[in-house]
Amino acid sequence: MSEKAVAENTGKMKKVFDKPETLNDQQFSYCPGCHHGVINRLIAEAIDELGIQDTTVGTAPVGCSVFMYKWFDIDVIQPAHGRVSAVATGAKRARPDLTVFAYQGDGDFASIGTNNSAHAANRGENITTFFINNTLYGMTGGEMAPTTLIGQKTTTSPQGRTAKDFGYPMKMSEMLAELDGPTYITRQAVYDVKRIDQAKAAIKKAFRFQMEDKGYSLIEFLSACPINWGMDPAEANERIREEVEEVYPLGDIIERS
Amino acid sequence: MSEKAVAENTGKMKKVFDKPETLNDQQFSYCPGCHHGVINRLIAEAIDELGIQDTTVGTAPVGCSVFMYKWFDIDVIQPAHGRVSAVATGAKRARPDLTVFAYQGDGDFASIGTNNSAHAANRGENITTFFINNTLYGMTGGEMAPTTLIGQKTTTSPQGRTAKDFGYPMKMSEMLAELDGPTYITRQAVYDVKRIDQAKAAIKKAFRFQMEDKGYSLIEFLSACPINWGMDPAEANERIREEVEEVYPLGDIIERS
Amino acid sequence: MDQYSTIISGFGGQGVILTGKIIARTGMEEGMEVTWLPSYGPEMRGGTANCTAIISSDLIGSPVVTEPSSLIAFNKPSLDKFGSRVQEDGLIVLNSSLIDDCSTAESNNVIPLPVNEIAKGLGNQKVINMVALGGWSKASGKLSLSALKKGMKLTLEESGKAKFVEINEKALEEGYEAAKEESLASTT
Amino acid sequence: MDQYSTIISGFGGQGVILTGKIIARTGMEEGMEVTWLPSYGPEMRGGTANCTAIISSDLIGSPVVTEPSSLIAFNKPSLDKFGSRVQEDGLIVLNSSLIDDCSTAESNNVIPLPVNEIAKGLGNQKVINMVALGGWSKASGKLSLSALKKGMKLTLEESGKAKFVEINEKALEEGYEAAKEESLASTT
Amino acid sequence: MGEKKLMRGNEAIAEAAIRAGCRNYFAYPITPQAELLQWMAENMSEQENGTFLQAESEIGAISMVYGAASTGERTMTSSSSPGISLKQEGISYIAGSELPAVIVNIMRGGPGLGNIQPAQGDYFQATKGGGHGDYRLIALAPSTVPEAAELTFEAFNLADKYRNPVIILADGMIGQMMEPVELPSPVDTSDFPSKPWATTGKNGRKSNTIRSFALGAEDLKSINQDLQEKYRKIKEAETRYEEIGVEDPDVLLVAFGTVARIARSTRRLAKEEGIDVGIFRPITLWPFPGDRLSELSRKVDTVFTVEMNAGQMVEDVRLSINSDINTPFYGEQGGVVPDPSRILEEVKKYV
Amino acid sequence: MGEKKLMRGNEAIAEAAIRAGCRNYFAYPITPQAELLQWMAENMSEQENGTFLQAESEIGAISMVYGAASTGERTMTSSSSPGISLKQEGISYIAGSELPAVIVNIMRGGPGLGNIQPAQGDYFQATKGGGHGDYRLIALAPSTVPEAAELTFEAFNLADKYRNPVIILADGMIGQMMEPVELPSPVDTSDFPSKPWATTGKNGRKSNTIRSFALGAEDLKSINQDLQEKYRKIKEAETRYEEIGVEDPDVLLVAFGTVARIARSTRRLAKEEGIDVGIFRPITLWPFPGDRLSELSRKVDTVFTVEMNAGQMVEDVRLSINSDINTPFYGEQGGVVPDPSRILEEVKKYV
Amino acid sequence: MPRGKVEIDADRCKGCGLCIEACPQDVLSLSDDFNASGYNYAATENPEDCVGCGFCGKVCPDVAITVYKKQKEGV
Amino acid sequence: MPRGKVEIDADRCKGCGLCIEACPQDVLSLSDDFNASGYNYAATENPEDCVGCGFCGKVCPDVAITVYKKQKEGV
Ligand SMILES: Cc1ncc(C[n+]2csc(CCOP(=O)(O)OP(=O)(O)O)c2C)c(N)n1
Ligand SMILES: Cc1ncc(C[n+]2csc(CCOP(=O)(O)OP(=O)(O)O)c2C)c(N)n1
Ligand code: SF4
Ligand code: SF4
Ligand code: SF4
Ligand code: SF4
Ligand code: SF4
Ligand code: SF4
Ligand SMILES: [Mg+2]
Ligand SMILES: [Mg+2]
């Protein structure tokens, strides 16, 4: 709930929930029921509440969130596919006074960009990374990602992913937690109100760590892609709870300070 | 000790140790006391003893081992810097009947090639990877690697590596062990006879796993680079025992079957 | 006939892509030169999808068409985008279930069909595209109903959807009939 | 003097690179145009290292020299590689401590110096290069002993090795003296 | 030749590759070539020893190609512009190591992320070498879907024959559009010539090495000379083009790929206005059919180049012909496909 | 201008960058440019807000450049041929996003791993676009160590002025050799023009975006048109070259970088034999000084191009001048540095 | 008088239905009408039951909902 | 008669000294001579003490050592 909004009243009614200021009026381009939208809004709310809209630079991935610059009313850099962590590193190193976040899909963060992701983590870059794991490539039409579950059908695993041919769902968060660089790694979901509230708290914590110069934070989100999962939005939520969480359990993985 | 050699006698003396057949007469181009040489020989001995010289294809990195094709009497592919795991993947996928190994320095495997390394591991590619961790870039003149120890002086960390600026010694083996793909991950050293014997046993085990179609093996070697460490070979051995092992403990990390 | 081009446009999910493929497939079966070109990529997401099918007696140069011979428009944005580009005396088949304001060029031959209602009558909203295609067949006269039925059948069978052939045949027929009446109406 | 080029060659660790730099540095101090070009990369490992220093009154075109005016050879492979390329009437300073077979072109002015022994005499094997450079100074006459001393001093100071200046001065002097005798010997 | 099928360009290329005996395909998804991966995902695993592997990245894919091609097996990767840029180091290695491999670029609008619409902005990259060093790809530019299939099939033969990478340079329009295709019959892979250079395990023979490395300058020079010699041979034997109405045209129009088929529409429109527009269509962009173009250019005052870029092939056109002849250029960029009538307008300025 | 120092080319470039106000340097080691990193490692951290970061890869480095340059700060990366190939996608993005940045390529022998000796095989890549799409780098080719420093310094000004990446195209010889250098005095970074487009936090103003993306074809076309317009301006204002004895030479020799300085030795040798060899040295490889070359070419029968590659710049030479003039080419490859007398031998065939 | 109130921006709404699932009071349902993008958007069927809990707003992926809540006296 | 014997290929040896460190019998030492590559190579100073344990060979990074061992009777 956007705390900023608390002041306004309509008659005896008070506005208790509204679009955060860090979002402008542009409509999202996401499909119906896509969790990118929820996550975008939570990040915007966190920025509002921390009062850092003027000093935040976001980096948006090539992926369904490529249009982020359209609806976030902050400065945004739009890097090449997979390079978001490295680009965020460059921006933060050049201007340590800015709050820099990296927003990355699983194709971006965990496939083509694994090298840049892992080394930003290992160096403990003082950035905040949002890693949106929807178990496939949304934008390009639903291909297999390293995070795709075993048995999951995608356009490039039409018979369902097999471990033998394509390996295992890649646990980036657990993997990166083995490194000494990261300060905070957590896995969140946004399929219900409780998870949404927790996710937002995690986002704020991660931003705060950056503002306190504490180093690298990673928030992985289990995210629904109803259209490419071939499900309606409610079913997609259900799939996360029932199947995806089984492979990628929610919760904090490390927190060091 | 090369078992193949057991048969030959000189007078009453029997040859008990000799250059393995898989090596030809070319001299190594390594510096005096460099462990690459020991590791090369152990691999050649393992190939001899497993009788797979005719069916093995090696992939050599850009790095001090770039000349491997000169002294290994097996077919060798010489890929681009960092791409060894992916190239080995391609060769093995095309010809699953061959035994394919990837030989990679720490710059190769753990820096520029992290993406390819991690994904070959995650897919559980049925290849054998030798990862030579000498805590810096040997060939190019001793630059810092992701594996460089904190405080270690290199040409690109002239004041010694600091975690703040350059992050932490990267524990590739531990990191990759978090993935479900790998079958066998172990860390070995070759600074004394006992370690050398253990290392060779590990090499043979890894090759055997591949021959049994069991999937991805990784052997990390703590390797001395006397010239760039500014030490004589004996001191360099000592450094591994005293300092490097502290950060990168020896032993098996995972073994699944 | 030299070359006859059709743009089919609507929301994602309205069967736009398949409609175009069936035109091309049918043309091919009839021995014509054909091309089919979709709009593609993320702009399809939540927006309009469209494709262009050309049938021709000669080799087809550009598969891109700025001024189509005909348009099948399933929704208002589609009509807005392409309506004005249709050639003089060209054909516009439009979905009158979703489009109220049918302001198009006078010179066009406009066939409004309530495809959603007709499809509802058939018990399957998914066949609105075949209803429209049936109408297009009648109004354009470029591919016969029976040829389209065959083309549709082949197309569905090849993508493993043979079980939908029957209902789609029905839809083609109903659209064809409705267009008959509609052209009658517009001439009276 | 138009242009005077020197190739310095030996094993890694024999101070080849530094010797060339000191020639260039000294030339620069003397107001000449100079270039210095090393061989580089992994072939240096365990093999021969070499570099080329050119001093000239005019702008220097190519810093690569196929036929050097002079050669300082610290070991046999170096002499084998470069000896035959030295210009007619050119100078060869060679390390007679390591090179027995001094078969070089007759037309060359050859100065064999037992630099290892001389350096041993000075109590520091690291200065064999300055011994040779002293000899080169005498035999070539291109840069005076005092100029080289200054150039060496500046070079060492700039790389934080000021404490070695003294011993290296000694080595330059001894080399210079040894070459005197050697040239004497070769003329008698 | 088999039956006629209505296929997308991307699908036709994929299927032609399989029929050409390609059994190793490594790629990373990107629009507008995603259907190529999808086709391979569905059909490659049904082939004996067929490998479809979605790589971790385009660099992973081109490296896997390097490894698979080293074993002598027919191998392919595909991508679109930004992904092809990522492969440049790998392509330079493949060319330097003289490995046969087929690379497909379904070009889109650039530079940078650009967009996913058809474009021809990667002509320079494909023909002059986007990677480092002196090397050449054989660059084939189909202008229809059936030709895309045909050239892909042929690409594998050329690659094997010359031990050289071949690039299929098409664009989003050809990748996405459907046309009727008559597919070639599958080759008998046991007919392939032997590849004694391949790393297949030494098995009795002298050991083989695949590399693009020669520390000594003279060694690397001689490797380069061999490469240049090979390129000369390819130039002589493999240059291809198509000509339409080039006997005595008013204007000679030069275009490749998608633009060349649009030029056909322009030619028709022009005829209606009494203008004779000849079309010269390079099929091999490298080797560029400059000699033939030079010949043809002697009959005209104007050689007009049209591309979907800011002027790339036009340099090869100008290099080929006498500088006295007019060589205007018209280009569209950013995914805009030039209109036949717009081209005619431009052409008319020169008649 | 400060004191004279004896410096390696790599060091001089690094120090000149620092003095030009570059405070962000990201790179990955590679021979023969390793000393550039080393100099930065030692000296950048002593600068206020100075960042030296050894990236995980060349792709990491160019991406960090993208990020740092987006904030408007002066930023550089350096590498050698294979590493530069890896940066091609990133370079296309930087050009497409109109970010100022300096890229140094200390070229070595190719293709593939090649070797580490000096070469000029990346001319095409640097001047025609090794990445995808239509874009241009300003390409500066120093031929001495002092000039390498000077052009590096200047590169940052050009990059800022045009919001365009600038590449310093040198080779292993220039990177490795030492010459006396007079370094420029450090700039006052507070004098830099403001960069209202940079992503520095919106802080009251409208929010900024750095991107190379435009989904609509017409949008991307207009971005491309703006780019082309900018390139025209750069061509007009920034073309640079050096001429030596071009008044009435027997042969006009065209060469850049290392070869141009070797050509000076050739000129001297030729003079001894009574032959007058003029030298035309492009300093900006892009924009190529074709107009001036065209003028000069009218006075001679032969314009002779020498390069350390198989013939790359020679295409721009030929494109610039009338096809009636002889335009022979002589090239060395693989790290072989051409000998002054060998060049003369070739030249003599045309006098 | 209801304890809460929601405003739904019908043009932003994509008819995903998640707000409907999330509402503990069954206030919301999808309309039969299409909006400009062709979606059946969400609307308040039982506005009087709204308690202003904000759940619908929180789960909405398209930020289409504004929520009001009746304030306690004196606040 | 010694129980073992080693042959050192002086041209392959790079004088690293690791064999000397590894030898339990102090058989080996570096020669004062240089080989063709400029290294002081390893040589057997006390050949009679060699037990043929092979340690020197195993630690040698340049495969410069061949080791022989006296065989037990009857084997
Ligand atoms: C170098 C490069 N390779 C591939 C692409 C094509 N591409 C665009 S987005 C994307 C993946 C999107 O998946 P993900 O990162 O998981 O984001 P999502 O859309 O699922 O949120 C790919 C492969 C590209 N633009 N650039
Ligand atoms: C793309 C590319 N980048 C950089 C280099 C330069 N390079 C050659 S070897 C090497 C690193 C060697 O270090 P490592 O992999 O640790 O092997 P080592 O020599 O230490 O055994 C580098 C950076 C290259 N050849 N190619
Ligand atoms: S494709 Fe999937 S991830 Fe992308 S916007 Fe649609 S639902 Fe969201
Ligand atoms: S530089 Fe180091 S790793 Fe390379 S050969 Fe020498 S000692 Fe070995
Ligand atoms: S505020 Fe609560 S009660 Fe009211 S509509 Fe939303 S979810 Fe339902
Ligand atoms: S959650 Fe939002 S987008 Fe979905 S139906 Fe409700 S209001 Fe519409
Ligand atoms: S075999 Fe054993 S005892 Fe003999 S020299 Fe070698 S290490 Fe010493
Ligand atoms: S270990 Fe080998 S290389 Fe080292 S000194 Fe002994 S024999 Fe020589
Ligand atoms: Mg995804
Ligand atoms: Mg290393």
C-alpha cells in the first residue's frame, strides 16, 4: 500500500491505495495477469516510500520489461540482453551517489547474462538486483530458460524439458549465495497479498542496504507468465504455489552485514 | 606412475616411471616449476592407463596451456578464450562416442568463461573439465583473476586485491556444486607426491564417469605459477599449502551417481 | 486476376493469423502464387495482430502491402489502422459485433458481419474468424467456399487440429450465407 | 650520425629489456630521437627475450630493424638469431662467459666480454647487462659512458630502484674498461 | 524434390538444413528467427544422432558450433543481428580454423536493440568481416522462401567443399513470411566426403589439431596467404547472381534479398510507365559478382542501388564499376520496407 | 604540455586518458595491450572518483562502459582484436544510444586467436561497423607514441561533442614501443559541457532514458536518419590526414598507423634512388579523407596503398578516386611488419 | 454506507480477474463490455460490500484500482 | 649396487629443483652447467643412494626424469 497516498481524502473516504508517484500514466504493456506488473509497482512504491525517485537509476532488460522506461518516472538505462548487471555496475561505479537497480528476466540474468550476474555478485557490487524468474522467455514467445522446470513444455522443449538433454532448473540464488560477495539474497513471490507484502519489504530492505553501502542484494521473484504457460492468471498463480515453489523455495537465502 | 611402463627392463633394473605415451617428445613451454606440466602429465598418464588415446579429444584454453596440441599426442581443439566448456560440449554432443575433456585456466573457466562453464555444469554435459586455478592470469603477465586471494599483488592489483574494489576469491567449485547438473566435483593439488597420486586418481575417476555416461565432472587444481608469484618453485609449492588451501580447501565437494 | 491482397486484423486470440494462412494455403492448392506475412513480435501483446495474404497468378514481388485489395477487420483499432488504406473499390469485411462506428471510405464495398453473434449461435466463439472468412469468400469472389473449406481442412489437419474441421466448415458456410444477405441488403 | 640501431638479446632475466630502455632514455636526454621496441608475449617464456633501441638525429621511421647497427648478445641462441643480420662493419658485443663458439661475420667488429665473470667480480650477477652496455659504449662510441650513467640513473630512479644505481655504475665502468682492453687485443 | 509445402522462411531454412544432413544445431532465441529454433526443437531430436541444443547464449552457440564442426559433422547456428554481433569473435575463429559451418542471420533493424522489423544493416558485417582479422564468409542472400531453403541446402555443400563458414543473410520478412516451398530430398549422409582433418580421436593416424593460432609472424602469414588463396578460388567458382531484363534497360537496379523481390514489383510498375528497369541481384554477397556487374554497367548510365540500410552494398557496386557511371543510392532503415512505387519515384530521377 | 617522458604506447594512451578527465576505465587483459590495464591499475585509483575495474570479460567491460557513459562521465575501455570482436554488440548499442565513450584497439594478427604481433586487420571492423546495423565510430589511427597520446586526449572531446563512440585503432607495435612523449596537461573536469541527456537521477527534471530501441519502424528510421545526419556533420568537420611530399610525387603512397611511419623510411630510401614517394596518411580512418585524396590523386598515375592486412583501407582509397588511376596494393599479414625496402621494391613496379 | 470504495480504471484494466479472486467480499466481477483494448474489464458488482481492505489493488498487475477506506472518527 | 636409478634429460630439465626437494635420499642436485635453454639442470649427485621410489619423476613438471628400480628376485 502506497504510504504516500495516505493524506488524500474523498469525502469521508480516505485514499488508501493508489498508483505510486514513481509510475506515470502510461499503461503497462504486459499481458493480463502478468506478475511483472505487480513487481514493477512494488519497486515504484518502495522508491516512493524511501524518497529516492530523484536519485535512482533503473536498468531495464531486453525482455517483457524492456518498456520500463515508459512507465517508470525515473532515469532508466536500457542495456543489451543479459548485460544489465554489468551496466548497473558501470553506472554505480561512475556515480556511487545514485541508487542503481538492475531488473532482469531469467533469460537475461540466468542464461545469456550469467557471467555478468555472477561476477557482479562476487564483487559485491553495491547494487540492487531484481531477478524475475518466470521459468521461460516471455518476450520472444515462450522458449525454455535455464530455470524451466523438468517436464515443462515450452516452444523449445515441446516434449517437456528433460534433464538428460537440457539439464536442470538453475538455482541462481542458491548458487550465488555460495559466493562471498552478496549481502542479501532472497526469493519472493507475488501471487497473493501476504507474499506481495513480504516481497515489498524485501525490496525496501535491499534498497536500504544499497543506500547504507552494504553491497550486493538479489531478490528473485517467482513470476507468472500466464500467456506462455497457457493458463489463465488464477491458474498461473496456482502453478507457482503448487509447482514452482517446490523447486525454488521461497524465503531468505543469505543475509550478511 | 605410468602403469604401461611396467614391462620394460634395463639389466636388472625395471623402468618404473617414464613419459607417458600420450605425450610426444616436444618440450613443454611452461616456466620452471609450473604445475601445468605436472597436471598435463597426469592427464596423459590417465589416458594411457584407460587406453583411450585413440578416442580422446582434448580442448586446450588460451592461456599458458595454449600449446597443449604440441605435446599431447591426441586430437586437440583450441577454442577461443573462455569458450572451452562450450566447445567441448559441441564436440561431445556431435560425437558422444569420444571422450572429451576441457582444460581451462582460472581466467578462462572462472572469468570470461563463467557463463559457458556454469551452463555446461548445469546441463550435466558428459564431459570432463580440468580447471587450473593458479590465482591469476599466467599467460598475459600475471593479472588478477577472480580467484586471486585477498591481499595478493598482481599486475592489475598492484596494492594487493581488496574485497571492496574487486570482490572475493571466487569459489567456482563450491558454486557449481549447488547446481543439480554435476556428477563429480573435487579440488586437488600437485605440490607433493601424495597430492599428485590423489590428483591422478581423481582424473581417472572423472574420465571413467564420462565413459560410463554419468555426466559432468570438474577437477579444480590448485596450481603454482612461480614466475608470476615472484617465488621460486619450492616457495610456490609452500604458498599453496599455507595460503591457497586455506581459501580453497582440498577434497571432494560432490560425488553423485 | 493479377494479384489480390488481404489484410486480416484483430486482437490477439481472434484467429487472425490462421485466417491469413488459410487464404494462402487455399490459394496454393488452387495453383496460385501466394505469400503470407504476419506482423510479429511483442507489439502483438495486448494490441492488434495482423497479417497479409496475397494470392496471384504471377510471381509475387513485395509481400508487404500498403494498399490491400481487401481487409477483414475484427475490431475497431484494426479498422482505424487499415480501413483508409484499402484500395478504391476494395472490400472491407468487418466485425459488426464489436465495431459500431463503421465510418469507411464510400468507395469501398463494406460487408459488416456480426461474427461474434453468429459464432455464438454455433456454440463456439473461436470460429469468428471462419465466419468472417466465409463472408470474405462470398464478397470477394476470389476463392470459392469449397476451395476454402479444403484449404482450411488441410491447414487444421497439418497442425493436428483435425477435430475442429467440422465446426469451422459450419462457420465458413454461415459467414458465406450472411454475406449473401448483407450484399443483398447493401444493394437494396 | 643518421640512425644507430641496437638489438639486445638474451635469456629472460638477463636484463635485456632494461638495457634497451637505458639506451633509449640516454639518447632522449642527449636530445636525440629515440625508439625502443621489445619482443613481447609468451615466446619470452623460457626462450630468448630481445629488444631494439634506435637513436637518431632525425625522425625515426620504422622502429623495427632487420639489419641492426649493433648487437648485444647475452647467449648463444641470440647470437645465432641476430649475429648474421648485423650490418657490415657493425658491432657485436657478446657474452663470452656463455658463448664459446663466436663464429660471426668477419666484417663485424666483435667485442667478446666475459660479463658473468666481471659481474661475479662485482658481487652481483644481475649487473651483467650493464657490463655489456659499458662495453657497447666504448666500442660503438654512440653514447658516452657519462651519458649512459645518467640515463641509467634516471631509468632506475623512475622505477623506484635508486638503490641499485651505484653497483650499476660500477658495472658500466668495468664493461667500458674491459672493452678498451678487448679492442686493444683485437687490433694487436 | 518432395511435395510443395506452405512454410515460413525460418521453418524452410531449418528443414532444409536437416535435409542437408545437418545434425548439430545450437542457437539462442531471438526475434525474428525464433521459429527456426522451434522447428529444430521439434524435428532435430527425431533424427538419428540429431542434436538440438538451446545454448546459454549466442556465444555459447557459436562455440558449440566450433566444437561440433571440429569433429567434421554438419553444424549450424542461427540468430538475428544483435546475436550475430555476439558471435563475431567465434566466427573469426571458425574462419581462421577453416571449419565448415553454416550461420543464419535473419536481420532486423539496428543499431543496438533497434527493433524486430526487417532490415539489411548487417551487409558490411557479413561481407567485410565483423570480426577481427582478414577472413571471408561465403554470404548467400535469398530473396524468397524457396530460395532460402535451396541456399541453405547448398550452404552445407559449400562449407564442406571449402572448409569455410557460410552465412545465410536474410531478414525478418523472409524469416516470417510463408510461401510454397518444394523441399530438397534428404541427402544420404554416408555420401559425404571424408574429413581427414577432423578431430575424431586419432585412432592410429597422426593426431589432428583444430586451431587458428600461430605464434610466429611468418607462420601466421602463411596461414593467411593460404586463406587468401582459397578466397580467390571461391571467388572464381562460386559467384552467383540473378539478372532480370538487363539486356538494354533504362536503369539498372541492384538489390539483394527482400529488396530484390520488391524491385520486381517496381519493374512492373515502371513498365506501365514505359520505363525499363533492369534488375541485377547478387546472390552471393561475398564473393560479390562485381565482374558481371561491371560488364552490365557498360550498357547503362545509371546503376541504382536500393537497400534496407544506409548504403552498404552500394560500396561494392561502386568498387566494381567505372566511376563515370552514375551510382545513386536509395535506402530505407529501421525496419521500413521500401515501397515499390517509392523506389520507382527515386529511379525516375535518373531517366 | 608537461615534461617529456619515455613511454610505451600503451602507457601513453592510458595516461593521456586520465589527463583528458577519464575517470572510468573497464577492461579485460589481453596482449599486446596489457600495459594499458596495468597503468590504469596503478594510476586510476589515485584520481578522485577514479574507477579502475578489471571486468569479468570484454563484454562485461563494454557493458560497464555503457553504464558509466550513461551517467555522462568520461569512460574508456581497451583491448586487442579478439577482445574487440567480443565488444561488437556493445559497440553497436553505444553508437545506437549515442553515448560518448572511447575504445582502444591495439590490433594483433588474426583471424581467430592468430598471434600477438602487430597487424591492421581490423580496419573494416572499425570503419564499416563490425556490429549490426548502420552506425559509425570515429576511428583515429596514431602512427607514433606521442600521437597516440594526443589522439586519445582528443578522442574524449570528440566523443562528448558528438555523443559518439571513438575508437583508437593502433597496433601492437605502437602499443609496445617506447618513444619520448610530451603529455598534455590534465584538463579541468569542471569545464566539461553539461550533459542534460545523462541518467544521473531525474532530480526535478523530466526523466531521461538511454536506449537504442524503437519498436516502430518509422521511429527507428527517424533515429537512423538523425544518426546519418550526425555522421555527415562529423565527416565535414573532423576529417584528418597528414601529407608528406604530395606536391608532385612519382607515386602517392597511402598508409595509416605503423605502416605510415615505415613509409617514411621508404620515402627516404626512395629519395636515394631518385624516386619521389609522397605519403598520404589518413588520421581519421572514419571519416575517411577521401575528398582530399581524390584531389591529390589527380596529380599522379599511381596511388599505392600499403597495409598490414590483406587489403582493407584500399577499398576506401579506390572508392575515393577515379577508376582510371592505378591503385595497387601491397599487404603483409600475420604480424609481419613490412620492411621499408620491401615496400620500395613494390612501389618501383609502378614508376 | 459501505466501509470502503474502489475505483477501477476500465481502460487500464486487462480483465485478468486477479482482483476478483483476491476480494474477500466478492465485490468485483468482470463486465460483459469490452474496453478499447478488447478486454472485459473489472467492475464493482457489489460495491456496498467493500471494506476498503486494498487487496484488489495490491494484486492488480496493471495498477488499475484505487482504493478508499472510511476513516475512524477523529483520525 | 643401488636399488634404483634415474635418468635426467638435461635438455628438457628447467632446473626448477622440485625433484631435489622431493628426493628422500638426496640423490639429486643442480649442475653448474647451463643447458641449451640457459638452465642449470638437475643431475645425480649421489646416484648410489637412489632407491627408485619415483618421487622425483612424479613431481617433475617437465617430464625430464625416467626412473628405474631394481626388481625383487623372481618377479
Ligand atoms: C543478444 C540478444 N539475444 C537474444 C535476444 C532476444 N531476446 C529478447 S528478450 C529475450 C529473453 C527474454 O526472457 P527473459 O529474460 O526471461 O525475460 P521475460 O520476457 O521472460 O521477462 C531474448 C532471448 C536479444 N534481444 N538480444
Ligand atoms: C577474448 C580474449 N580475451 C583475452 C585474451 C588474452 N588472454 C590470453 S590467456 C588469458 C588468461 C590466461 O589466464 P588463465 O586462463 O588463468 O590461464 P593461465 O595462463 O593462468 O594458465 C587472457 C586474458 C584472449 N586471448 N582472448
Ligand atoms: S509474455 Fe509472459 S512475462 Fe511477458 S508480459 Fe506476457 S505474461 Fe508477462
Ligand atoms: S606464467 Fe605461470 S602458469 Fe604460465 S607457464 Fe609460467 S609458471 Fe606456468
Ligand atoms: S478493497 Fe477489499 S473489499 Fe473492496 S473491492 Fe478491493 S478487495 Fe474487495
Ligand atoms: S486485477 Fe487489475 S487488471 Fe486484473 S481484472 Fe482486476 S482491475 Fe483488471
Ligand atoms: S627415484 Fe627416489 S631416490 Fe631415486 S632420485 Fe628419484 S626421488 Fe631420489
Ligand atoms: S623437477 Fe624436472 S625440471 Fe625440475 S629440476 Fe628436476 S628434472 Fe629438472
Ligand atoms: Mg523470463
Ligand atoms: Mg590462471
